[in-house]
Amino acid sequence: MPKLGQRVSSWLFEGDGLRRKILASAALSTMVFVLLIISRLLSTVVLTRLLTPEIFGVFAVVMMFIFILNQFSDIGVRSLILTKEDELDVSFLRSCWTAQVLRGIFIFAVCGLLALGVGALQRMGAFLPETSYSDTALPYAIAAIGGSSIISGFASPAKFIYERDMKFRQISLETLIYTAIALVITIGLALWLRSIWALVISNFASAVIAVVLSYVMFKGPTMRLNWSMADFRIIIARGKWIIGQSALSAVVAVADRLILGFVMSASSFGFYYVARQIVDLVELFLNSVHGQMGLQVFTALQKDDDAARLRTRYYRYRMLFDGLAMFSAGAFLTFAPALVDIIYDDRYADVAMMIQVLAIGLILIGPGLLREAYTAQRRFREMMMLSVVRAASILFGLSIAVFGFGSVMAGLVVIALHRVPETAILLFKGHKEGWVSWWSEVRLVPLVAVGAAFGWGLAEMWTYFS
């Protein structure tokens, strides 16, 4: 009788090489995720006792600015390397590295200009006194954290070659080493500085660690500046759509911080930042699994001319993502108050309600994986249009909820459900192209109730024993 792992493999995919790589990636990603959870929880428990909620609120604004700049200048080096049709040559890799270095310098320069602008607005009294935007450390932190972009730009693209070849063991090992070192540095700085500068400096140090590991752990050609016009034409032709998509993704990712930061106090905004970190753990895990192998899986799936078999394999691949997302959404709804009570002190009690609302959005993660099918087909323009829909949904929804109705709670609901319009388009387009089965989309929804029952049981146990 075949071993259990072999039976699972044959159940998922028929190609020996691909299914082994998929299962290996899933196993490694799960191990890495468990350790990342331990790391993040340890970091959260320690940092929330060393630093005040207001510091997290200000740092959320700083990270919002740097994230926007990263996304608006994202030329998609990873996607370009993973989706390049022919064999990768040294010239193309060096051209990608050159573009990456120039991008880091650009981000650093813009951070300096932003810092000057924010400082000027503060002196003019443009921000409410209790918000994170009025903190005097904000402009200096923005300028300082821009320096990490220059460092990050020098990272070797050799890691993406390993991803292209689905060599996940080395990638997982690098992630673990990076996480462990960054955690020690962050906690050490927090113990020493007890201010926002602990987070800013640790971000800079993490960038240095990532660059060093990219050369030490991934073998590749020596990097140096390269100005091949043929390579840059490819980078620009495809990168323009990737930049557009990344820019819109940035709008989606920071719209909550951009709008809520103006209407919430620094402490309440800090609570929201902490709540997002907890809920995002689930999406972080699923994205880490899907990010490692999703593009390669969809590329392989689309070689199959049998539509029925293609759908079957697609939903087998999605089962992990849908199952965990649905179960986690339900568990957070009932277990969030006890979870906050376990991890944080009394100052963070308001975080529980925010976790419960934000967790509703987890049920929309699974259908969103279909976006990778467009990347596999290099349909970057269609991906950008999907990003337009998603960005418009959260911007207009948040603006109406917060400024129109004056309700932060309504804003949280919008944040949780902003994927609905994009998901609807993906499902209808996917059904038209033979990917989507309506029954398969809803068959795991009952796991939300299972997760809620599980969370309730855990909460009752905690109440009893505490």
C-alpha cells in the first residue's frame, strides 16, 4: 500500500516532479509560518509592554509612507524573473539589479522630501493635536527609514532564481535566519531606546541583514551595474503594468491607515495597527505558501486542455487556503476577547472588537488566488484593472463611512469587505473561462461555524482556568 504522502500527492497532481515540489513547499511554508507566528507573538508581547500604543500609531504612519513609495516604484523584478520565457542570462539579471538599485535611491530621495513636507504641515498646524500625524518625531522617522530603501536595493536577485526553480528549502532557511536575527535586534533596541527609534533602527538593520543573506545563501552571478537597452525595454514594457498594479495595491493596503489616521487618536490608531497584525497572520501564512509556488502551479495547470480536470486540480490546490481562511474567520469571531486578554495588558482591550470585525474579510482570500492565473499568462493589464476596482472600493467605501457617516466602525467593516467587488469580477470572469465552479466556491463556508465553535470552546477554557 502506498505511503500516505504518496496518496496525497497523487490526489493533488499527476506530475511527480510538480507534486513533490508543491508538497515540499507546503510543508516548509507551514514550518516557517509556525516559527514566524512564535516570533511575531513574542515580539508583540514584549514590544507592547516596552512601547506605548502611541508609538505604534506613529510607526504605522511611517510604514504607510514607505510602503506607498515601495509599491508606486515597484518594477516587479521578482515577477519579471519568474515569468521570463527564455533562459535567464546574466545580462538580464544585472539589468534588473541595476533598476533595483536606482529605485532604492529614488525612494530615499522622496522620503527626504516627504519629511520636509510633513514637518512644514506640522508647523502650520494642519493636523489635529491628538493624531499620529502631529507627533514631532514623524518627519525625522520618515527621513531615517528611507535609508533602508537604499540598502534593500542592493539585494541580490539570485533568490528569485531559486524560486523560479522551486528550490524552497534554501528560501525557507533564509527566512528563518532573517526572522530570528531581526527579532533579537528589535527587542534589544526596544529595551534600550523605549521610543519609535527602536522600530526605525531595527527596520534599517533588517534591510542590512536581508542584503547580506541574499548574497551568502543564494548562489548567483556577480552583480554590477548593467545598462543593456534590450533588457531595459523588457523591464519597461512589462514593468509599467506591474508598477500600475503595485501602485493600486499600495492604495488598497494603506487606505485604512491614511484615512483612519486622520480621525482616530494616536492610541486608538495603535490599537488598530495591533489588531491588523493579529488578523494578518493568517493571510501572511497563506500568502507565503501561495507566493512560493502559486505562479508555477498556475503555469502548469493552464497547460491542461481538459477544462473539467483543470477545475478539479485548481480547487484541490485551493482547499488549504479556503479551509484555513474560513476556519480562522470563525475562530477570531469568538476567541478574540480571550486572545487579547492572554497576550496584552488592560490597555489593549479595544483591540478585540477590531479583530472580530477585520476577521470577516478572511473568507474572501481563497477566490483572490485566481489573480495569479493572469500573472501566469502575463496578462498584467487585466491585473491592473482588477487593482483599480479594489482600490476604488476601499477608498470610496472608507471615505463614505468615515467622513460621510462619521463612523469608524463602518470604516472597519469596509476594510474587512473591500474585496467583494473584485472577488465578484474574478469569479464571473473565471467562470466564463472555465476555472470557477459555483458549488466549489461555497462548499467550505460551513467551516466558519466550525471555527467559531472551536474559538468559543477555547475562550470558555481560558475563562475557566484563569
